[in-house]
Amino acid sequence: MSTLTSRDRISLDGIDRLLIDPPPAPALSGIRRFCVEFLLFGIKEARACLFAGSFFVSIFVMPREGLFGVPRYDLLLLIAIAIQVWMVWAKLETLDELKAICLFHLVGFALEVFKTSGAIQSWSYPDFAYTKLLGVPLFSGFMYAAVGSYIIQAWRLLHVRIRHHPPYWMATLVALAIYGNFFTHHYIGDYRWYIAALAIGLYARATVVYRPFDRDRRMPLILAFILIGFFIWLAENLSTFFAIWYYPNQIGAWSTVHLGKWSSWTLLVIMTFTIVASLKHIREKIYIPQ
């Protein structure tokens, strides 16, 4: 267990260290242990969502007309950058992790440009902004970066380790197939279910080992992907409700985002996970059978 100085105790990185290595309680058992572990798991999950939560709260409270004459999309970009800089300054994120998050931003923004193009029009951003590029507000890439930030933070806070991870080259090929299908299904058919079946087979033996308190717990990795995808789908419903963007069927009146988007987000989580798993300090916690 790490030892904290009085100064560390009131700093954010000091709180993180306390969350990562809380004082053990070996005598705790039964329903009391379950409640304590469940509570700590929830706290760690909330902390891992620090960037995503702060960013999406900003989305929900920002008036549609913006503030002080500045359009809301532009303000959201400034807020997202400020949160990211603050997290690095506060040592809640490393520069290497920031580089990976920037990659998520670029990957997500490229997908947004394609999906909102005149030929595709899967969804649209209806409001004016000075920081729109090719019809897409620059803040949109941070919504994808938020997923990467969550996975990186959860990995550290929960002592995540992966057992029976597939070979990296296989995982990379599946991730590329997932990303490519987001583009090609408009021209040659949607193969997401075939790719999903391949991913399920590839990660069938993979297990997440995590530590909510002082003991390791386990979960099938594919189940973790599905659960994260579900919560992103819920966030997407809230975002469209607040008119951050629209799907074509939501222009007249808001309606729930199609449940099929859950599968798309789950596949995107798998792709994001593959990028995170390539970080040097994370690869050390992944076991690949030889």
C-alpha cells in the first residue's frame, strides 16, 4: 500500500493513489464486503469517467444559443481542451496517454466527417460554429476520446489485467475491420454481425481481472465491452435529446436512438480497447498464451 503525505492527501493524484491502494480489510465478509466493494467500484468507475462526465455535463448544461455571443459548439471545444490540459497538469493523465487520446480524437473526427457528408448524411450537427471543419464541429472528436480516456483511467484505478488476450496482430486486424465497416457498409453491405461473431470468438477466453477493493474479481472481457457500449448508447440518447446532433428520424421530434446503435458502440469499444492495449505500460498487464 502506498504511503501518502499530508500534502498528497488533499491532492487529486493523492486521492487517486488512495483509490488504487485502499487500506485492506481481510476480515470483511458476506454482505458487508459486497456493499463495500460495490461502493468502491462505483466510485472508481465515476472517477474513471472524469473526462467523459465533465465533458458531457458541459454538453447538457450549455444553452443551445451559446454564451456571451460564442456558439455552443465552439465553447464545448474550449471546455474539452481545458479539461484535457487540466488532467495532464494534475497528473491524472500522462503524456503518453494523452497521445493515445489524441489518436482517438482523430479517428473519431474522420468518421464524423464521413458520416455527416452530403452523400451519407447518417446524422448532422444543426448549429453554427466557427470551429466547424468539413461540416463537423471539432469538439465531436472528444466524444470518442472520452471512451479512450475512460478505459485508460479504469485500467489504472481498478488494477486491470487481461488473461488469455488474443495475439495482438489478430486483435489489430479485427479492430481495422470494425473501423473499415463503419465506412464500407454504405457501399458493399453491413458486415458488423460477422465481425462481431469474429470478435466474440477471438475474445471468448479473454478475462478481465480487476480489483474494486483488496481482492481480485473477474469478468469475461466480451461482457465488459457490451456493458460499456450500452452506457455509451445511453449517453448518445441524452446527447440527441439535447439536440447536440440529430439522426434523420429525430429532426421532426426526438425519439430513442435505435437499439442497433448499441452494437455499433460495442464494436467501437473493442477498437478503442485495442488501441489502449498497445500502450507500453498497459501491455505489461496483458497475458497472451503462447
